[in-house]
Amino acid sequence: MKCFIHNNQDSLGTCKYCNKGICQNCMVDTGMGLACKDDNCKNEVRFLNDLIENNKKIYSKMSKNSLIPNLYTLIFGLIFLGFHFFIKNDIFILAIGSFLLAFSILQYFYTKKYVKSMKTNFNE
Ligand SMILES: [Zn+2]
Ligand SMILES: [Zn+2]
């Protein structure tokens, strides 16, 4: 394939956005892939890369830091509540169960808020 601007030059790659062949003089390395020098293409490729990177960050943060502890808290809360209702009527067990359940719900909303704020930062 030849460069779409310089017909006498072999293309060394293709623009990730418009898929045209580009020579060394025409390519821009966005860090995650090649784009041609068209401003729209550069911006689109950067935007897509940022989007992918941002989603990865949010996903790893959510799964590593928030959702797994949240799940444990929820399960322990339900175990305590189940113990209270089905095995032994105990106000302390009920209190602990309710606290864990409330905590896991609060944590869930905090996580959602955090993810939302990450998205807002990204859009600015
Ligand atoms: Zn392009
Ligand atoms: Zn060229």
C-alpha cells in the first residue's frame, strides 16, 4: 500500500480511524496506535484510546477496591440477619447484620458516585 498523500511513498502503517495508508512523514503516534495528520483522525484516535484507558481504570478500581469488599460485607450482613431471624433472636446479631447491610449499600452508592465523578472529569 502507498501513502494516501504521497503516492510515491510506501505506507508504513494505517490510520486507526480512517484506515488509510500513511508514510512515516504522515503518521502520528498517539501512544496507542497510529493516526494520520488529519486533526479529526488524531482527535478521534486519542479520544478512543482515552475512553478505553479510562474504562480499564474504572473497571480495575471497581473490581479490585470496591465491589469485592462490598460483596463480602453484604454476605456477612445477610448471614448475621439470617442467624437472627432463623436461629437465635438476638438484638446484637440484628444490629451487626443491619450495620453491615447498611454499610454495603452506602459503599455501593459511594462507588457509583465515584465512577460518575471519574466520567465527569474525563469529559471536561
Ligand atoms: Zn486518518
Ligand atoms: Zn505521506
